Amino acid sequence: MRAMTAETRVSDRVAAISESVTLKVDAKAKALKSAGRPVIVFGAGEPDFPTPDYIVEAAAKACADTRNHRYTPAGGLPELKAAIAEKTLRDSGYEVDAAQVLVTNGGKQAIYEAFAAILNPGDEVVVPAPYWTTYPESIRLAGGVPVPVVADETTGYRVSVEQLEAARTERTKALLFVSPNNPTGSVYTREEVERIGRWAVEHGLWVLTDEIYEHLVYEGAEFHSMPVVVPEVRERCIVVNGVAKTYAMTGWRVGWAIGPKDVIKAAANYQSHATSNVANVSQVAALAAVSGDLSAVAEMRSAFDRRRRTIVRMLNEIDGFVCPNPEGAFYAYPAVKGVLGKEIRGKRPQSSAELAELILDEVEVAVVPGEAFGTPGYLRMSYALSDEDLVDGVSRIHKLIAEAKD
């Protein structure tokens, strides 16, 4: 038996997983704010609106219902699964039944369990980059191998079929597809969705499509669900969604996966041993959310759109920043390569990670570096914060970068 050392106390698989950078930045910023510092946070992707009252009231009522004090089916409350199926038909035109729905502890669990259900060790997953930090880690935890395909600001951060095909190998099992996108805010057109979906069908690939930002699109951009645009993909498609972004419910932890019944059943079996059912009070709150109208998200979308236009204009006024116009979600993703290597207050940041640290230290503004999303040289800035903080925060960055010298 080998001696236990610091290196062997944690399994290789878990030791290889990195901390969520977005949550790390958010935690550091909140700690500084708690210490009385005037930190402005462009970090975590979290709406700054409260959960709508009717949802909170449904949850409060559920707390007193003794049925919610007990275990319920691991795969989700039957009435919630049925409501999610109805909501999916209403919002995207995708017709599914309740047996195809698995209710999970947020979108992250849905993503991991979906990959765990379809991947074998060594299977490759094509992952367009920039990507949300959790995607590659979920793939690795499930035994798969993420294969990044990088798009940049010149294409609006959208990958082409030609790029995807160049990354495909005999070990490619699945494609990850996200539109509207985190971290870039890019939205694929219907024609692009169709081309990519038909490419996946042609090569017998699975598709995991994350639709959590489906209602947050702007300037005439439209959300298109791949299994609706390309029906042939449905037998190898898993749709991930949740209430976090649409209904400002990040803390309630309710997401779901929709897919073929055999895969969803396998993922539900997995969940039955991992966590059992999602908290019943949260499920009742989610039921109220998905069964209600979309007036709450309409109000949030209007505010996000206003902030989006402001942040893009202000970022593009900073020398060395290039910010494409995001058409969805609530993120701006400026390229900052034109600033790197310049002297700013005695320092020469060589990477976007160093630049983000400098911005936090010098002007107390928290942003997430592109390294977290697989593309160094960029910053992700969530505009899910007040208009006043947004203007103040970007103005601080502008004044700092204005000091840059060659």
C-alpha cells in the first residue's frame, strides 16, 4: 500500500477539477464589499431583480403543506414535470411529454448528469469557446474529453460547421451547443442552428443544448431550439434549462433536462443516489414560475437591453477594448488584447487574468478574465446590475486604462 501523501489524499479525477472562477471572483468581491469597500461587481451571472412575488408566495404556502416535508420522486414532482413539458411547447415549440423531463438541482446538475448518462471514458465532446466554466469540468467528471473550438470577436463569437468538422474525430460523441451564449451573449441565426444540427445528425452525434437564456434576446434576434429546427436530432438531443435566469431564481436551484426517455431514466437513476429529489418548496416555486406568464421576464429584458446598449457603447470607447454587440443573455465580452503589455500604474499585465486582478486592486471593479472561458485576452462583464453601478464601474475602468503607456 502506498503511503498517503498530500498529493494522494484527493482522487486524481476530483483534483483535476478547478474551482468555478466566476463564483471565486464573485466571492472575493462580496468579501471586499462586506469589509466596506465600494466594489462594483460584473462577475456572476445573476439577475439583480428579486424573484417575482407570486412565486415567493407559492413557496411560502408550500412550506406549511406537510406533503412537502417528505421525500418525493427523485426525478421531480409529477405536476412540475408536466408543467415543464407544457412550458417547453409554449416557449420553443418543442413537444415532449413528462416522462422526458428530469428535474435537477439547478442547470449544473442537469448538465453533469446528461453527460454522465451518454459518455464513456475517452469520448470527446466538441465545445465551442468561449464557453461557460462548468461545461468542460462536467465533461471531465463524466469521463469525457472536452475539445474546444474557438471563435473570436470577428465572427461575433459564433463557430462555423467547418470549424466543428475540423475538430471531429472518430472519438467524437457529442456537441455542446449554447445560444444565447454565456459568456459572449452571441445568438445563432435559424440558418446557423439548422446547419449545425444537420451536421450533428449526419455524423450521428449527440447534442446537449443549453437553453437557459432563451427569453433574453434583443434587437430582433430570435432564439431557435435545435430539436425544433432540426427534428431529426431529437433522438440524440438533450435540452437543459431552468428557472434561474428567466425568473430571477438563481438561489432556488431548480433546473431540468429533457431528452429521450431511456437517457432521462438513466440520469434519474443516477440522481436518486446522488441527491434524491430537488427541495420540494423550490419545486413548487418553479411550478408557479413555469405555469405563469412571462410578464416578469419582459420587464427584466427591457432593463437588460438598456444596460446592454450602455455597456457596449462605453466599453468600445476604451482605447484597446473591442466589444461586439451581444444579442442575448446579459453579458458583454470585450477583447482586451490591445491593452495587454502596456504599463498601468507601474504594472504591465501580460494576460487578461492579470488585467482583471489589476482592475480589482486599483479601481475596485470585479470582472472575470477570459482564461476562465477558454479564451485568454478577454473579459466577461455581466450587466445584470444597476444602471448606476454599471456606468460607475465602466467609468472607473476607462479612467484606469486611460493611464496606460507603451
